[in-house]
Amino acid sequence: MAHRSHRHRPEGPCHFSLMSLSAARRLLLVAAPLALLWLAVVWVLGGAG
């Protein structure tokens, strides 16, 4: 059997409804500096062009 289905326990760490708030917060903490960096790059390239 190459593909075995695995079940997550609802009380386990993989339960998305319990982790959604902290996951969104971590995603925001990661995405915000990346967005600022991307805006800085676009601004520099736009000013140089």
C-alpha cells in the first residue's frame, strides 16, 4: 500500500480550527516583512526605471 490514509485526532496539534488563529498570526508576521520588502524592491525598481 503506497498511499495510507492517516487520521488526525481532533485534540491533536494538527486540528486546524484550534490552530487557525495562531496560524493566521504567524502567517501575518511572516507576510508583513515580505510585503514591505517587496514594496521596497518595486519602489527602487520603479524609481530607477
